Amino acid sequence: MNILLLQAFGNPDAASYEKFIEKIWLLWPSCTLEQLAELTPSRHSVTIINNLNDSRLKKMDFSDYELAGISYFTATAYRAYNMADMLRKCGVKVVLGGYHASALPEEAKRHADAVVVGEAEMLWPELLEDAEKGRLKPFYIQSKPIASRQIPCAAGINRSLSPVGGIEATRGCINHCEFCSISHSPMGSRLRLKPMEKVIGAIENLPHDYFIFMDSSLNLNPAYSKKLFREMKGLDKKFACFFNANIAEDEELVKLASDAGCIACAIGFESISRSNIDHLSKKTNDVSKYGDVVKKLHEYGIAVMSSLVFGLDGDMPDVFDTTLEKLSEWDVDSAGANILTPLPGTSLFSRLEREKRIFTIDWSKYDLYHVVFRPRNMTPEELYRGTKLFIKRFYRASGIAGRLISSLRLGWYPFLSMLEHNVTSRLIYNSVFKPA
Ligand code: SF4
């Protein structure tokens, strides 16, 4: 069969400037489709397209394909459905999967011949056989997380033209934060560690000198990560990864990460309020230690990209100003700010729905940059404007310049990485935060 694997990223109706911004987003790699391609028997041919604005799509004759698999998340659900409807009109059988499809499979089925619920890897061979025989089942369900040895470790084969590679060494998370779709889905509720030799082999095969570990966090299992970092020493790669906020408690791990080539990490600080963190059940975060965490990572030449959420139940209208002050005090190198979003399938969605605080289920607004629920201590407009102003102030030119000068002391690579991250964040946030 000719198989088309698509990620429903990119808005075909966007203005050219926004399409340019989407290309920047796509520098963040995704391993999902490559890993499915790796599990596809060689008698089939696979085309991977990670962006609905990819020019190859315009030139394609879809009737050349027998099967299409589309992966999507909540904010891109309508784009996935439009694409699926169009492909089905051309006679292509369509399979939908991903976090949103797993949370709302019946909704997905209205636009697909089959829906994959949960992780696709174990189901994929059976699904391909059924497609070949013309008898796809409506649902393929993987209700429990699959074993680590069953997850392939793609080596960036589809990204040789991109400057950034992507690797997934572990999958899932042991935490259970209220808003997180990873830990609430059948795909992510358990941490799986891929065999070390597979991961090292994939890193060695990467055509890139710089890559990103796409794992939820590389300090969930310190023993595994220490072994990984020890084995990476000498590979001469630079990388960024995600850590939880308790990373600095294990200085040996920080040192090994740095020796292995870690130049930047993203940390979900989420909030500067202890009660907000307790409410989220994020046990790895101790707000009183955030400054020490940044300091420890800086000592080892690792830049810190902090990630924050606004609109939590304890947030008052002054949260934006106080957070800005704290970020400056802690000396973070960049910040991501998201509006709290109750993604389907999460405990947050169930709770806010129970409390009748969700006022729209227009999925296109579930992109972390729109307000879709009534916050407890401010109006939706205050939350939107406050987040927008926070971003504007954090990414003003003088703020970027100050952080970059400061990041120079971390070394040339962290500086370049933060130059890219600050400049692209400013462009991206200016593009996504439009007038309410
Ligand atoms: S630590 Fe991160 S990945 Fe794990 S549940 Fe919390 S937000 Fe999700």
C-alpha cells in the first residue's frame, strides 16, 4: 500500500506571516510519525508530512494512496477532520489517532474509517493487515501503556533538512498534574525506558549535531538518565531536554547532563504560588527553591527555559506582575506562558465541566492562547490581556538583550540557543496573542 502519514499541524488558512511562524514551531521535532514508519513492513511505501502547509501536499494526487494516518491534538482537531474528509472523498481510507482522538474517539470516528485509541505501535501491524484486506475495524484500542521494548526509537530520518533532531528515550510520566494530557491518556500514564543501546544508536545515527530529547522529563528516573548521559559522553552532540523542577537536588545528574552536551533545559515551573502547585498535584515543584534550581543549572552551563501557566484557581489579577518580578529575580533565560486549558481527557476538564466553568468547546481555541473557561479570581478578559501583557513585557527588546548578555557567561552554545529561543518566542507570541 501507499501510505500517507500526516501531522495536522499548520493552518492552511493562515496568512503568510503566520505560516512562516508555523515553520519556526516545526523546528521542534516530533518523533510520532517516524516511529510508526519504522514499524511499517517494507512492502508498503510511506510518505511523512508534518505540516498541512507542506508544498508537497498541493502537488499530490491523493488517489495514489490507499491509507492515510493523521495524528492530531485538540487545537488541530478541525484541521485533521477537514483533511480526513477530503482524503476520504478521494477514496483514501483514513485512520485518526493521537491525544484528542484517544480522549474523544466517537467524535474522531465521524471523520475516519478507523480510530486508534492509545498508543499505536502495537496496533499498527494488525491495522495495516486489516487495511490491506479491506476490513478495517472502527476502533483499535490500546488501553494500557505498551512495554518499552515495543516502542521504536526513530533516528530523525525525516528531518535531515531541519537543523534540529529529535529523540525520545523515555515515554510517559509518573506524575499526575491536573491539566496534563500526557499523564491522563493511556499513552502516558506510566514511565517506560527504552533500551539504552537503541537510544544511543539513534543518537549516533542522527544527522544533526544538535537535538532535543522529547521526553516528558529526563529526571523522572535518575539512574536511567545518569547511565544515558555517561554513554553519551564523547558523542560530540549538543542537546536540550525537559527536566522537572527538582533536578537541582541531584547535582551528579546535572553534571552528567552537562558533560553529555546539555546546553538548555525546559522546566515546568507552572506557578509562583505554592497553593497553586499543591492544587495541581505537581509534587516535583517547590516554589521556594526555583531560584536555586536556575542557579545550579547555570553553574553547569545549562540555560533554563521556564514554562508557566496563568489562570489557575489561586491566580489573582496581580499574578502577571509578581511572576515577572520573580522570573527576573531567578534569572531565567526564557519563559513560555500558557493560558490554563482544560484539554479533553484530563482531570482539569472533568472538574471545570462539573463546575460548569467551560464556556466553549470550540477546539480550535484550545491552543493555550485563548481562554475557554471562567477563571476563579479574574474575568476571562483579564486572564487573556494579563497573559498577553506579561509576554509583551518579558519579550521586550531590552529584556531579551539583558538575558542574552547574562547567558553569554554560560558559554557559546547556550547563548546561541537562547538567542534563537528568545527571538522566536517573541515572534511566535506576537503572532498568537491577537486582540480578544
Ligand atoms: S510532570 Fe509534566 S509530563 Fe508529568 S504529569 Fe506533570 S505536566 Fe505532565
